[in-house]
Amino acid sequence: MPESSLNPLSPKKLLLTKWTAVAPRCKEKHFLVVKLVDPEPPGSPMLAVELEAIHTRRIRVLPWRELTDPARWKRGWV
């Protein structure tokens, strides 16, 4: 059974969750969700999150649904 069907992601519960990139770039493998990007206009569904690379502290903004792709992301620090 795929991981997403066992424990579906909710955008409101992503803050401070840990993620591992399946294909690291620039030696950035482990990430932490540090911010939920406020939607425009206010009241519309949230679309993006800010991930901070643990090693370099660089910020990466991406659509939160991208985290559900097991070919790109794994939940937790693996």
C-alpha cells in the first residue's frame, strides 16, 4: 500500500515536518518545512511551503503537493 494512502498529507499539518530528497541537489538532502506560504487571495487554499535545507540553511519554495511524490520526497530524515 502506498504511503500516501496510509497517512495522507494535510497542508495545515506540514509546519516543522522533516523531509528527505530522493535525489539530493547541491548536497542538500534533509529539509524542514519552516513556513506555510500564505495563499493569495486570503482564504483560498494553501499551495506552497518553504523548505529549509538542514546543512546549508538555504530556503526552497515548492508546491506542498510535490511532497506526496515518492519519487522525489520521503517523509522524515532517512
